[in-house]
Amino acid sequence: KKQAEKAVHQKKEQSKTKCRKARRRHINLVAEFNHRQRKNIWLETHIWHAKRFHMVKKWGYCLGNSPTEKSYRACYRAMTKHCLLQDLSYYCCLELKGKENELLKQLARICSIDTGLTFQEACCLSGRFEGSLYLYRADRYPEDMLGPVTFIWKPRDGSENRQLWIWVHPALKQDILRELKAIFQCTEPEEMCITEPVTTSVQEEKQVEAVTSLGSKRKKEDKEGEKAVPVKKIIGDGTRDPFQSYSWVAQTTGIAISDRSMEILRYRLIGPLSHSVLTETLKAASLQTV
């Protein structure tokens, strides 16, 4: 009887948890990175924050809430004397393209000069400064406020077509996007959202399973037989299903609205040395004329 029980215990299923050496392989790390951010999107700085902050899941993202050590004095010292950087990439970016007159005509319906600046303010319209205002439902001011947004125009290039970026909080994105599509009468284009990151992640997992099952062969190979390097991917957007459309066009005016969330990173620098940090970090590119 003891021998029979011993045999049963020996036939237990092997643990699915891989050893540390297997988990730390590059291909497995990338697959784990792509797999764990399916429900809650990770920012580009997620790994850095995850080691130093308590993480919370909000608005479809995984964000750093509070530091794990007492660093409030250090943050205050950086804001007052040095430079403090915040990752605001979870803010959603809505891009508008079209004729300047048509854009200003319709955007005037969802804001009011009584609340401050508008989209047609001279300093903001030139593209030199970023503006902020409160949006309302079309022709409903002062009722039915949607929420605060920030915006920046792309500088003029000599043509009548302009480009505008509107940054909204992820909790307000769907309402504001719905209102923008309504005032510009935009409909969904024929092409749908690019679902390549999702399919690629699934394919990568299958390839990882095939590679680990072989045991001896650890390197992936592409169609040409060369060693393929797995790439970390940001899958979709925390406020939008990856299978939904990401761009809409008005058939009458040609105004295009695009959802650029998680495509344009956004950082905030606070402190007296912010400009010094930027000048030391950013270098002017050399212009090449053809």
C-alpha cells in the first residue's frame, strides 16, 4: 500500500512554474511583458515605477500611486530647487486634421470665451504655446460640461490645413470623442484598427511554447532562417478596444479625427532647472536638403 501511494505521488503533474534561469531568458521576459499588460496597459516607464512605487489599476492602465519609501521631501526638494519628472502618457491624445476655418467654426460650439481662452486664441493658434480650457456639449454652455482639456496646434506650414492635438483625461475620453465626432459629422472609415500587436503577441506565445518544448533549441528563427529578436509591444489602449476603429473622417468637410493614445508620450517637468535638463537632453537635428 505504501508503495502504491508512493507511485501515485510520483505521478503528480509537474509544476508549470519554470526555473529562474528559464524565466530570465530574453525571449521569455518579452513574452511575459506582452502577456501581463493585456488587461491593464503598461506605460513605457512601468518597469521603473513598479520597482519603486505601489501600483494601482485605474482607467485601464497600471499606474504608480505612491512610492515605497519616504521620498516626499525629496520630491518637494526637486520641485523647488531642481527638476521633477512625471509620466503623463496615460492621458489620451485626440488628433484633428482639416481646414483651419472649419475646425475653428465647429470647435467654437463646445467652448466659450467666458471661461477663458479658446481654440482660436492668437498665442495658441500659432503653435507656440499650449492652451487649456473647459469643453461643453455643443451649444449647451453653461450647462452639460464635459471636462477640462489641454491642446496645442501644430505650427503653420503655409497651407490652410492645420493639425490640432487635444489631451484629455482617460475618464473623459469617450464622452469628448463622441461629441467631437458629432459636431464634425465624422463616420468610421473602411479600414479598422490595426490589430497586429495582439495577433503578434499570440504568435509569439505559440513560438515560445514551441521553443521551450524542444528543449535544445532556444533561439527563435524567422522565415529566412535568421535569429529573430522579440520586441516589447504596447497592446492597444487602456480606453479603447484594440479591435475598434481609431480614425474617423467627415465626408463633407474632410475633417479627420484620430485616436493617438499611447502613440505620443507625454512627460511633465516641474522645477527651476527644467529648461536646463531639456537643453542638456535634447539635441538639434541637422537638416538635410535634398
